[in-house]
Amino acid sequence: MGLAKDLLEFFHEDKLPQNEGEFPIFGQFINSFPQHRPATYVNAVVNKLELESFLLLVDTSWQFGPRERRYQTLVYNEADGIYGSYDYSIFGFKLVREDFLRSVRPVIAVDKGKEYVGTGFVVEHEERIYFVTARHCIEKLENITIYDGKDVPIMPQKIYAPEIPAYKDQYNDFTKADIAILTFDGKHFNDTRKFRFDIGDILDPILVMGYPPMGVFDKAKEVNNAVQLAETASIASKFSKIFLWTNSR
């Protein structure tokens, strides 16, 4: 999509032409980005960016038509723009799921000859790629297979999990922290969109994506038979402690 990103970049003061002190007009954007049409649709997105306080209408006189109105970007970070944050804010979870559909991958584990299906997702942190899943999806199982973004089965190089016990007091019990982080050799997820870590607040809306353990696999190689479900929810609580990680395998 990229429409919100392109709008905020275009009307940012850093993008102003030299020797010109005025912000560009809406019509100039339409002429510069023919891929974003029709103009009425783009104008609707501009209105949403105004409501979110990302854009400011500079010309307050309503004698100008929509194509002659000047705008100024109030908030823009290039890294957030490249990641898609502004477009996700405007277009919602539908776009998030479309962009990260291949970033949420099934985890196949075997226990006593029986296969189990779990869920994991690809994360990039400090220029390193990790695969995050639930501890119970992989703990004490015979072998674990992850499918990369091209549906190629790969084996993890290392698995990290919280120390047990991790943390416990009269208010919190994190002794069974249900999380594991996997790393891989090679460049298996280089072409896959990566999630970023961020800090959420209570009641923030979230999108939950994953593969339920519904027996949709007859064999581990049948990854394309997996059924990925998605639903919306909200953050109910926040962790107040940081876990120490240890290499468990």
C-alpha cells in the first residue's frame, strides 16, 4: 500500500524544494504519485491522517478546492514509515494481516510418533532474526520442524528459554513463562517480513494470528494444509519484570 507513508513524506518540511518556503499542495501529490488514485480516495486518507494528528491543513481558507490545499506533516519517522506503521494506523488490521501472513509460521513437533501443530512468528531485533514460539510447543518433544517463508522445512540451530524458576512473588508467578526463542543457520527468513518488538499499553487493540492444534496435518510436509486463523483482542495486563534467557539446547 504505502499511501500514508508517501503522503507524510511528501508533505514533510524536509522534503520542501529549495528556495521555496511553501508546503506543496494536494494536487501536486496526485500528479507525483499516479499509482495512488482516484484522488477522492487519497483525499479520504488525508482526512484520516488529519484526524490522527499526522497531517495539518496549512491553508485555512475554504475558497480553495481540495487539489489546492496545502498540508504539513506533523509526525513522521522514516523507520516507522518503511515498516508500515502509518499505513497500519490508517488501514487497520486487514493490512497488517496481509503484510505479515507469511511471517506467522506453523511449528511441527513430534512426540512418540504423533505430530502436533503450534505457531511461531519471525522477529527482527538489533539486525538479528529470531523465531518466537510458545515453550509448550517444543518442550520435551522428539524433533521440531519450522517452515520458512518459502515453505521449506528447517531445523533450529539453538533454542533459548527462560530459566526455571524465572520469577515469583506474592503478586506474580512467572515460573512457567510460556515462551521460547529459536535461531537458525543460513538466511531462511531474509525474504520474510519481520515483526518488531514494541511496548503495548493495557486495552491496546491487538491482532492474534496462529495455527490452532486442529489436526490439519497428516504429515509434517503438508504445510499448505495448515489453517491460519486471526482474531482481534486487547491487552489485558502487562509484565513488569524482564526475564533472563538461557540456552536450553
